[in-house]
Amino acid sequence: MGDTSSAILTWIEHQEAWAPLLFIGIHLLRPFLFLPVMLVCITGGVWFGPIAGTAYSVIGTMLSSLLFYRTIRLVPSGLKRLRGLKEKWMKKNAHLTVKQVAVLRLIPFIHFNLLSYCLLEISADFKEYAKSSLFANFPLAVIYTSMGQWISLLSIPMMIIFSIFLVVLSFTIRKKIEVFVWKDFFHTAP
């Protein structure tokens, strides 16, 4: 296994311009390969170092988010599935803020595209979605790429405690207002 890792690292060192493009391509293919974002970002830190790996991960996650924006409307069943998944986990009319999405993206087991769907719901247009995605993807890329070694050394109980901390943090920075739809508030007899 060690020989394989060193062979891959040696190959990447000799690829110069192709290795970053291949890595960004892996970010784009990640949903189809069922790879967790966390794993891809940590790999970028190992292959390219914390600074270049973070830059490539930001570019890759950003392109992945923009690709999601452009393609989700072409697949109505996927949009319906994400809407149903969101309603299963949250209140019917609840919306996450961009800060909450940024924090929730740090939790490894929360679906990346579900959080992209939450950003899609609160964005008025493509430009706003792109800015929100950049803000939400940046902490993910920075933490998992530069601190990848530290996170991989954590034990399972520490990872659970860290995830609980992130969920509590996300709850505390939530939007403090709630909107009720008139017909949901006053039930009328049919």
C-alpha cells in the first residue's frame, strides 16, 4: 500500500499542469463516483499541500456547485428528491442561512447537494447563488485541506463531539424569525 501511495505522489509531481486539472475534474465527478467532499479535499492537501490544495479544492467545489445549479432543473426527479429530503429534516417553510450552510458543510455526513439546494432556495439569481456558494464552500476547502492530517488523526468519539459542536453552532447562528403561511396557521374546514 505504501508503494502505491509513493508511486501516485511521484506521478503527480511529474504531471505539473495536468495534476491540478485532474484533481478539479475529480471534484466535478465526485457526485457520480459517490466520493465524500471531505475525502477529496483531504486528498488535495496531501497531493498539493495546504495552500495549493485549498485553492484547487475551492475551484473544484465551486465548479461542482455551479454545475449543480445548471443541471438540477434539468432533472425534475432529483429536484423533487432534494425537496423531500429537506422537508424531512427541516420544517416545511424553514430556510437555512448562508452561514448555516457553511457550518453544515463541515459535517462529513451531511449531503453536499442538499446544502446546495438550500442555497438555491434562498438565492434570487445565479449571481447571488454563486456568491453564496463561494462563501459556503471556502471554509470546507480550507479546513479539510489544510487540517486534513489533523482531522484524520481524530478518534471516532472526537469526530462525533466535533460534529455535535458544529450542529449546535449552526443552530445558534440560525435566522431568528419564523414565517407562517396564512392557510397553515388558520386551518379552515373544507
